[in-house]
Amino acid sequence: MEERAPSDPVGTGHLSTKDGLVGGLLAGIVVLILFFILDILQGTPLRTPAFLASAVFRPMPEAIGVGHMALFTLIHLVVFSVVGGAAVWVFRLARVPENVFLGGFYGLLFYTVIFYLALSLTGMPVGSAPEWPAVLLGNFVAGVVIGGYLHWVGPRPGIVGIMDLLKKHAILREGTIAGLLGAAVVAVWFFIMDLTLRELFFTPAALGSMLFLGASGPDAVVISPATVLGYTVVHLAAFIVVGVVVAGAVIEVERHPILQYAVVMLFAILGVLFAALVTVLGVWILGELAIWSVLVGNLLAAVAVGSYLWKAHPKLIEVFREEYRGGRALTDPSHDLRSESHPADPMRQPSSE
């Protein structure tokens, strides 16, 4: 591994603002292509640039022409490029490495704030804007492009740039593995269900159509690479986030065993939030997928994630042994289980209490 200057521990000092501008320009192009595909899938080609051009230039939507959309596209690319240039300085000031992981969250934060702030300033109703899941996905992808490009042109070649981060942080590493494992189990389960009871890839296509196309019923489901792959990205990201949260909770349980009850509550809350989210986005989806299959899929994922984390943290066995023995692991948060890793002394006299 190459050495870096002490004043630049993450390597962003090797990057220039021009690198960020180019990365932002590439991100803007990718987002244009993404929404061009989504508009075609919805049967309304160029709907997104036409809507945004009408928000900027204020003519009636039916009066929007090629010139308006071309000028808006130029503004779009300039804004994306400027935000990309700013990314170099943000990463440098925050002293974080440039990679696709952090880039994705950078894009999700900054591009989303700019988009909805600009939309509110134009006076256009937010409800008439492109569906928010598509906006968030596009902004996240834009950030990934920026982070990936900056890492590619930075001091360490390669486009991933996340392996060092995972090696150094156990919570991120174990949470990512646990999340991917849970996501894979759920995906395989619904693949089997679709293959047996429904049309192949119906489940991810239905969820993708609901998120990105605003489908309001099974008749509006579009089974296509865009809806299937688009939802798969959201599916993986959601499971990784949950995996990181659960991995962090498990590590805290090792340190403070009394928190095991909080972990149980965390699982219950996540389950309720998932059901509430699906209900808000579309009640019809529960009828199509069958609530029992959703519950079984989540149960299988929980077993897979729990088994992995249980194996990665053998000390959890001691935590639960203390629970069943009525030991002081649950009554004394400061109790360190490592101090009792040796066998109990058979000659120890019982307490007088």
C-alpha cells in the first residue's frame, strides 16, 4: 500500500476541483439516461425534462418545446457538475475517503436537497414532480458515479474503494454481509414463489412498478429489466442499512447484555415499519404477494442474519446463558462477561444471603 502525506490521510488532496466537475458531469449524464428510460417505461417519453423545463421557464406544459428541454438539460448538467466539484472539497474537509459508498450518500443528500429546494422556489407542486423513489434512486446513483470516478482518478486506482473501509469497521463489514445475506434469502424465496405461483420475476417487478412507476394495481405492473433491477438496488440497499443497524446492536449487547431486550424491540419495530411502508405505498401489493409469504420471507431473512451474527459473535452464547441462569449480566450493565469466561470454582462457598 502506497504511503500518503500525513496531512492528507485519505488522499483527497491529490484530487482537483476539475476532477469533481468531470465526475459531476458524468453523474448528470447517467441521471438523464436513467429518467429517459423510466419515462419510456411509463409510456410518456421525455415527461421528466418537460416537467422540469416548465418549472424553470414557466410556460404551460403543452408549450414546452425541444429548445426549452435542451436549455434545461444544459442547466441540469451544469448543476450536477458544480455539485461534483464541491464533492472534492466536502470529502477533503470531512477527511473521508472518496469511494462509491460515501459518494452515494453524498449524492442522495445534496442532490435531493437541491432538487426539492429548487422545485419549491419555482412554485411548482411537489406532488406533480417525478415519483420520489425514482428521484432518490437517481440522486444516489449520481453520487455513486461521482464517488467512483473520484476514486478512479485518485491515488489508488480502482472503482470500488470500499474494501478498506469494511476491513477497518466491524459494524459496517458484518452489517453489509448480514444485509446481503438477508437480501439474498428473501430474493430466493420470492423467486421460488413467483416460479411456483405467479409469473417469473413478478414480485420485484411489482414492487419496482409501485416505487418507480406509481403502479396502483396488478394490471399496472411492468415486468422489465428496469423495474426488476431498479427494485433490486433498493432491496439490497435497504437490507444493508438494516444489517448495519442490527450488527451495531449486537456489538452493544456484547458490551451491555441488558440491551438484548432492546434488540428484540428493534426487530419488532423494523417489522412494523416495513408493513406500514408497504401499506402506504400500495395496499394492493400485499394482496398480490400474500401476507403469509411476506412474513415467511422476513422470518427466513431474520434466521439467516441472526445465524451469521450469532456465529460471528460467540460471546452472545454467554449472554443468553447468563439470562437463563439468572446471572447478573442483566442486572449489572457494567458486568464484563470476559471476567467469567473460566469455569466456576466448585469449592466456592455459597453466599450467606
